[in-house]
Amino acid sequence: MSPQQFQQAVLNWFDLHGRTDLPWQSSINPYRVWVSEIMLQQTQVSTVIPYFERFMYTFPSVSALASASEDEVLHHWTGLGYYARARNLHKTAKLICQELNGEFPDSVEQLIELPGIGRSTAGAICSIAFKKPAAILDGNVKRVLARFAAIEGWPGQTAVHKRLWAEAETYSPLHRVADYTQAMMDLGATLCTRSSPNCAACPISANCIAFSQGQQTDYPGKKPKKKLPVKTALFLMIQNQQGELLLEKNPPAGLWGGLWVFPQCESTTEIEKTCSELGIAFSQYQLMPERRHTFSHFHLDYQPLIIKADNSDLRVAETDNQVWYNPQKPLSLGMPAPIKALLTQR
């Protein structure tokens, strides 16, 4: 199958079955494409849609995003995970407004110089927003090409990754580049799915090596399994006499960077010391059932612990990294999903 035949088959299928009503497909511009592509990294379309719509309502332009506070941006990202994506969005928006006169670069080479924009995201922005030829290789496209060419191995391996990029470049067209980019993403998302590919409806299955071998689910190769380590923590839900809860802002770098969380300690023997350092006096506490939150590289088993402070006149530190949070009058703060869940489920 020549590249031209491949492209035509994919585009013919897209004209009949492609998705054209996704929210980021209307009023297309580099900003909307960029935000949607960042949100869609490692996140399903159905999850992203409401986040994208809220984000665009609050931050309708790159300048609106640049002028927002980090807390506002992270607040709108709460629940999407991989929060470095949001911090990089904010950082890049400021850079574009301050150094590039509010204009997005229109080449892959320039775009990948910006925080949080990799080669595939740059290709999507170039092809969809600027209608310039550029290959993409997101998770869906990796799966399509790995099966089509029977490329063995886990795509996270350098050699496999290079082969997939070579395939992506080979089949990327010079014309109808925006439609082709969307078509390849749709093909992987709707037909060439991970566990139950619908090969009968696929426009390129007749030339797909994995299909001819009956080994579609063997490609792409799976990431080598590694047992995730388990870390533990106590979340101190310190409550003042007004029913407000103490939250602290994490440093920008590291786990849950820049997000608001409960004070933490590792064991019950450290509770008194941790509270003392915060200026909190208490007489008793209540342990809640343990919960688990899984990150890409470890499990976090955390146990919420309710502490009612005895102090009649509690004041948080005179810094901007602590706040008394009233769940009845929530502030627009960025926080991880487990923290938000604890605040709303009380």
C-alpha cells in the first residue's frame, strides 16, 4: 500500500465516519488546538470535553490564560491529573504573550521549544491550526501504525519509538493535513482500539500485517510490568471552630506541585509534632478509613485524620501558602482529586 493509497483510504473513511462535532473542532485556532491536545494527553475524550469547555469559558484566549493566577488555572484542572501539564500551559501562555506578541509559532521546530509541547503536539498544532504538513504520534496513532506495520516492542523503547515516527512521517500527506491528523486519531480511538479492534470497518485492514496474522492485540508491545511501590501518609484534616479546614500549598516542583493539600505526616507518632509546628493545639483526633490513589510510578495509601483544633484564636502563618478553607464557600484553588473528594464528601 503506497503512502498515497494509505492516505486516501484513511481520508475517505474520515469523510464518512470521522468525528466532526468535538468542542475543539469549532472556532479552530492554535490556542484551542493546543489546549485540547495537552488535555488529551493520557486522558480520554469523554473526560476531557467538560474540562475543555469550562477552561475555554474562563480562559477564552491565550492572553486570558496568561493573565490568570496559577491557582485559577490549577483549579480548572482539578481532577484531570498530570498537573505539570497545567503548569506548563500557564508558563507557555505567559511566554507567548510576553515574548512572542501573543502569536503562536507555526513550525514544529519552534513549537517544541515551548514548555510542555512535544513533537506530536507540535505536529497537531501545525497540521490542524496552521494546515501545514506535520506528522503526529499520539497513543492512538502509535497503535494504528504498530499494528499496520507489525512493529514489535513497547513504544517507550527508543528504537521502537523511532520506527513508529518513521512510519508516521512516511504516511503523512501534503494536502488535507488537518483532516488526516484528525482521521488518524479517530481511527485509533474508535476502530483500532486497544482490546477489541473493529477490523471489519477499518479502511486499511486489508493491508494491516497484524490483522493478516490474527495478532492485532499483540501490538503495540506492552510496557514491561513492574510492581509499583507503595507509600503511606496521614492527611491531617485540621478543623477550626468555624468548621474551616487548613490547607497548605505545595512547592511548585515535585508531587502535586503548586496544589493545595492537607498537612501530612507519615505516622501517628508525628501528629503532635506536625500540629505543634503549625501552632495547632488539640486533644483528640479521629482516623478515617484508608484510601488508595495510584500515580504512574507508585501507589499512595493515605489515611484521612480529622483533628478539631482547641485554639480559640487560630491564625494561619503570615505566608501565602496556607489558608483556612470553608467547604460551604469554596475558593478557586487547584487541588488534587483525593483532596477535593475529601472536602466534598464530608
